[in-house]
Amino acid sequence: MINKNFMITQDDILSQEDCNKIISFFKNHTTPGEVDFLNYEFCDVERSPLMESISRKTIPVIQKYKEMYKEVTLTASAWNLNAMRFKHFKPGYAFDMWHSENSITRPNRILAIQIYLSNHNCGTEFYNGDYVQSKIGRVVIFPAYFTHTHRGQKCPDNKDRYILTGYYNYINAGKLEYNYKKGK
């Protein structure tokens, strides 16, 4: 387990068999990215029968994160993992634009989680110089904010890449956001 800069990385959160099952299940259910710059196919996981199993496997890692970074438990509202997406990047593609996960359109994201489902000579590059190598079953959790601006790297081996990405969000945040927009 590696940790630094409010990040935690742990290997073998999912076995190769788990990863292969996830890829097989979702690969035939993906749709193209919503806008041109996404360059990947995706499928939302949270409504699938696999979400509970995947979520359960992340519990020890998020508990360790909370022990290491106690300040994350001091937020005024409860939060949990309630959004996850399977992503398939075809050879030569990556989400290689610098970005953070918390934004004006997604203000309720606290932490981001990535679970790599395939091995590659590439990974996730952080603007601050941190780097996480893509490895089957590896998970990384990091703050969703500008402090952890990142981008995906293109696979130099020209292979398909598979990843799960998700977010720990404030619970009932959608209702709060709706009321805020309505001026309530």
C-alpha cells in the first residue's frame, strides 16, 4: 500500500478473475462517450448487479483512508460511494485532458476512486508530479479537488484499456443542489 499527498493506492483489491468478469459483463453494455473529447465507451455501474460486490471490496481501503486522513471524517455531512462507471478506452485513446473531479457541475464529489481492470505501460498522471501505474486490481483513492488535477495517459502498447471510476459524494446532495438552484 502506497500513500502520499492524501492519496492511497492498494494492489489486489480485485483479482484478475474479478476484473475479467467485470470486463465481460460491461463490455457489451457500453455506449460511446457523451461528448467528442471523452473518447471512451462507458456503462454506469451503480444500477448493475455487480455494484454491491465492487463496493464491498473497496470498504477496507476507504476505512484505511479514513484512518490515515482523519480530517476527511470531519465533514459536516455524510458521504458514500454512490457513483461508479466502467470505462473502455480503445487503442490510442485516453482521457488525457487535465481535470479534477469536483467542478461547478459536480460540486458534491469528495473523493475519487479508480480501479484498474487491465495492465498497461501507462496510468494516471497528476499535475503535481504523482503517478499511478495501471495494474490489474489496483485501486487509487484521492481528493476530487483541484489539488489532484490529473489526466490519463495513452497506452504506448496500443491495447484496449479498462477502468472503473467512481466518486464518494455527499449523501442526498442532489436534493440540496436542486433546492439551491431553485433558491430554497
